Amino acid sequence: MTSSPPPAEATAPGADWRGATPFAQLRVLTARSVRAQLANRKAVFLGMLQPVFMLLLFSQVFGSIVDRGHLPDGVSYIDYLLPALLVTTGIGPAVASGISLVRDMDNGAVTRLRTLPIRAPLLLFARSISDLLRTATQLLLLIACAVLFLGARPAGGTLGLLAALLLTCVVIWAMTWIFLALAAWLRNAETMQSAGYLVTFPLMFASSAFVPKERLPDWLQVLATVNPLTYAMDATRGLALDQPAAAEVWAALGASLAVAVIGSTCAVLAFRRP
């Protein structure tokens, strides 16, 4: 007596498979984004040089004209500038993250990935993480050049610079979500680039990045006060210079959390549109 064959659904390979776990998907998608970035070696090389050029430009131009009496006692201009330059340097890669997303949506890469059993929001999270890794590498190179070639010696030492770097990464990761949301809504590289410039320059220059906020014109002081990056720069500067900055650190973390939640929500809603 022969037994009847098992039901087809029991023997069909992968019949009950519903895709990998979210963590596995995020890991694979992040690795894919990193490999795509490293494939363009010229872009990687130029991207690493950009923060070094900014360091040399701002330190030499503003350092030659700034009044040392406006700086904290015993603090050189390069020590004053470096912590804030960590934050401003990270804005550029955040804008580039949004532009890259638009290009992937235009060339069909996102469409192909959507045909797979992948959670759509993880595509955005993987991009934000891979871009953060690239930004962290740029910032490490920036710190190394400032210390080795420009004589930066912040009072906080290595631990202070490391704490400033970690805080900067949190802030920049949150800022990335603003530009990913803009990219998902605009879906046009040229428009995205223009919007990035409109957002970037007020954030950079209407702040305490290059001179103390109290030395700005009155109307710029108002903008700097409501600029969330001002709190991030004050916090990183306090950590690097070993100054009291607990309130600024918590303010920067709170603002970053709010920006990340709002930005990621808007980005996911826009990304899910047909």
C-alpha cells in the first residue's frame, strides 16, 4: 500500500517564506549602499578632500581677520572653529544623500528593489546609515588634519573631540532625514539641489559657527537663536574645549530627536507614494 504524496503547499520550496528579518534586510541594504559609494573612487577621493579644503579656507580667511578678544580666553581660532566645522561639514553629505535618493528613484534602482520582499522604509534607513558612515570618515580626516597640520589642541583633548564627533554624528543623521524627506517629495535632482542650497546656507552662516553669536548683527542673532544647529555647535564646542555644556548637549540631542522623528515620518510617507 503506497502512501499518498504530501500536499503541494507543504512541499513547495519557500511556500511559507515571508522575507528576511528587518535587521537582516537593513544590514544587506546598508552594505549595498556602502559598496555603491565605494565603487566611484573618484567621488570618494574628492569627498574626503572637501572637508580639508573647508578647514583650510575658513581657518585661514576668518582666522586672519577675527578679533581674538571676541574669543574665549586662551582659545585659539582653530580650536574655536574646529568643533563647529564638524557640524557644518556634515550638512553637505546630508544634502548629497537626498540627491542620491532622487537619482536612484529616476534610474530604476528603487523600483527594482521594491519588487523584492523588502520593507520600503528600510531602504531609507539603510541609506541614512551608509551616508553617516561616510560622513564620520570625513570628520575623522578633518580632525586629523586640524591636529597634525594646523596645530589644533582643544582643551578637552582626545575624549572631548571624540564626544564632539559622536554628538555631531547624531545631529547629522537627524539632518539627513530632512533632505531625504525633501527628495522623496520633490523627486527632482535639480529642484532638490536648489532646495538644499536654500536650507544649507542659512543654517551654516546664521549661527555661532564662525564667530560668537553675540557678535552678530541683531537680526542675525535672532536667526541664530532659533537655528537648531547653533545649539549643536555650542554643544560640540563645549565638549571639545572642556567647557560646561550639559544644557547645550541635551538641547542638541532633543532637537535632533525631534528632527529625526518628523523627518523620517515625512520621508517614509512620501517614499511610499507611487
